[in-house]
Amino acid sequence: MKPRELAAYLFLAVAWGLSFLVLVRVVAAFGWVGAVTFRCLIAGATLLIVAAVLRRRLDFRAGWRKFAVVGATTVAGQLVGLSYGTPLIGTAMAAILVASIPLFGMIIAQAWGLERVNARNLGGLALGTAGIVLLVGFPAVPITLPFLLGCAATLAACFCAAFGSNYAARHLRTAGSWEVTTAAFLTGGVMTLPLLLAVPVPALPGLADYLHLVVLGAVMSALTYVTYFRLVTAIGPTRAISVEFAVTAVAVLVGALFLGETLSAVQVAGAVVIIAGCALVLGLVPRRGG
């Protein structure tokens, strides 16, 4: 793994880990549909504006139908599921379920023949999943219908994220990361826009709410997804998706620093296990005998 790719991996872990805190605030202000729709449109518009300023020519000849599939899955499907599910089950449980993204991604990549999964990959994914459980643990909340719906929505979001990443790797190899990200967010935003008629913005948001929305859309969506799709092309979908393990670790650390949550010795051990799992999947652990 090259230094540039490792830097991109770490950037995604930090940015998406912090996004859990921002997401909850944006959903509270704009509703779960508004959070997704406005986030997508801001992200897409940001990339169009930046591309125009930089005089970067965007080439969408790969076909809007293909871009729309990524927009419907990796963007709309994932963000709707997370925005709806996270407030119902809490960030801790959502973080645990996010660990299923690399597992879904590995299965899809193998089924489509995109990647050959070996024992190291399987071992790393297993370690990462075990580390998530140790790090976050299961919250002591009643098992209610809203809780189950939240879990189902979050798992559906995870599957959408894995499917879209593999679809982009399979059908949009010749498209640039800017084109894939811009088109995916614009189509995702258009797809969710009609849902505002059923789930409108609950109240007039404040200035801080708009600031959080812009940060979520422009930085934690536009910039991160350009980086992510570039990483998918560079190191493959399975290794790129494994960043979700590190995202959860960062999210828990952020909660400890900014929300006053404490970390137990078991949780610290879980963080170490997560790092070990990521290292295996990414090939950072040297093989025996060479």
C-alpha cells in the first residue's frame, strides 16, 4: 500500500468517524429525509462548482444509468438507512452494524469475480468484526419495534454501500472519481427529493444547523467520496471498504473526547484488534518467509 493510499485511508477514517456526531445534529434539524436530500445536493453542487473553478472537465459519457445505480445504492440507499436508523438505535449500535459493510463487500466482490479473497482477507475481516464488538459493545436498551426497524434500516444501508462500491468497481472503471461522486450525489439527491412531501423538515433550522449541513455535504460527503472512489480503483473495493472498521474506532474515540464517554480496558483491546484486522486486509502485515 502506497503512502498516498494510506493517507487517504486514514483521512476517510477520521472524517467519517467525525460525521457520526454531525449526522445526528443534522437529522434532528432537517429530518432524516431532509438530511439526506440536502446533503446530497450540496455535495454534488460543491463538486460542480470546484470543478468549474479549477477548470476541470467532467466526463459523464460512462452513462447516467450506471451513475444512477451508484447514486441509488452507495449514496441514497446508504444515507437514508443511516439517517433513519441511527437516531433509533444510537451511534454505538449503528457503529457495530457498520462493520457488516466490509463483509457484504467481500461476498459481493467474490461473487462477481472482482477480487480473490484469501485467508489473510478473511482473517482480517473476522478480526475487524470481533474488534467492533469489543470496542463498542451492545447498548442496554429495550428491544422495541422502532429499535428493530432502526437495525433493519442500518443493515440495509450497509448492504447498499457494499453493493454500490462493487458496482462502481465493475461498471465504472473508466470513469474518474470526480465524475462518479458528482453524478452519484446529484442523482441520489433527486431520488430522495420527493420523499420530503411525506417527511418534511420538522421546524425552521438555525444558523448552526445550516453550518453542520454544509460541513456534512461539502467536506464529509463530497471530498471524502472523491477520495473513497479513487481508493476503490487503487486498492480494490474490499480493502477500501475495510476503512469502516477504523471509522468505528474513530467514532468511539470522538465520543469519549467530546461527549464524556469512558473507554474500558476491553474497549481499548477492541481498538487494537480492529487495527490488526485492518492491517491484515490492507496487506500491511509481512508474510512469513518473505
